[in-house]
Amino acid sequence: AQSVTQLDSQVPVFEEAPVELRCNYSSSVSVYLFWYVQYPNQGLQLLLKYLSGSTLVKGINGFEAEFNKSQTSFHLRKPSVHISDTAEYFCAVSVINDYKLSFGAGTTVTVRA
Amino acid sequence: ETGVTQTPRHLVMGMTNKKSLKCEQHLGHNAMYWYKQSAKKPLELMFVYNFKEQTENNSVPSRFSPECPNSSHLFLHLHTLQPEDSALYLCASSQVLQGTYEQYFGPGTRLTVT
């Protein structure tokens, strides 16, 4: 079975600074990888996904993530954050040919002025 | 309405009550999911329906009873709940045949059991 570890439970960051959220996964087979964002009192929204091809994936709101197969990682980055990026971020993995997702515990990002 | 909708958004119920949560997806998807989200814990997959058939029940207590009358609607019937069942319940849908696997989520129902 696959599993996901988000290495940071909370990440405080100043506005306009860069941010990186770390995600590692374990699986014995090939996977698809996702990052979701959850704003307060809302459901989860897909930020980006890696299915195949280029290992650098660009998503919405200026976020990008890089798939590293040898390190089994899928870290999320944004070069300059805004106050509106304050939210909880979830990394998720799906084994190819199995449509269920396994989620990490989440990383809370708090952006301060 | 677009996307995935859930009603009610908030629900307070006593341990002896019976209530139902409703989810509707307007995306033409063929799979629907119930998740439980508790504070500081990973999302817990509760039930999966694929083409209206339940394909997964992750050891969920029988006080939670799902129903999927068609591919667009999903219900979660609740009875004799416990305080530890208080959580955000999220519904999601996906299109399993196209190989993209991403799930689309509703806004959730915040459930408080008193």
C-alpha cells in the first residue's frame, strides 16, 4: 500500500518570501501525485498533478512541484507568497490503475505581512 | 450549480438523532467518495462508489450508512453517533475511466455531535 508523509505540519512565512512544502511518498509501484489546497471553511481544491512526462509541474496560483523518483518526493514551491495563500496544503498519491487517493496529514501555511 | 455541492454545511445533532448528509456532483463523474476530516489527522476515506456500486468500506462503523441512488447523488445516513464522530465530512467525485484520477471536492459538512 502507498503512503504519504508531509514533513512539516506548520510553515510560517512572510509575504513575498518563497515557500517550499515537502512531501515524500512510499509505494512499490508507479504513482500519480497531487497537491491540494484547503482554504478555511472550504473543501479541497486541486493545485497541480503529476501523471507522467516532465518532472516539473506547474499549477494554479503560481505554484509548482517537482517529482523526484529516486528520492520519492514531490515538493511544492512558490517563489513569492501572498496573504491569500494562507491555507492548508495536502499532498496525495494514487497508485496507477487504482483511483483511490492517499493523503498526507497536511501542512498549514500562514503568511504574515 | 456547478462542481460538487453538499448540504447541509453545518449540522449539530444529539447522539440519539438520525440525520442525513447529501452530496451532488454536476461533473458527469462515475465515482463518488465520502471522507472524514478530523483536526491534525490525514483525510480518512470512508466509502467509495463506482458506477453506483459500493467498492470500498474502510471499516466504518455501522452507525454511518451510505446510499448512492445514481451517479450524481450520494448520501450519508447518520444514527446514534458518538462525540468522536464530530468532524468535517467531505464528498468528492472523479472520472475513473479517463485515467486522470484527480478528485473534485465539495465544501464539506461540519458535523458536531453533542
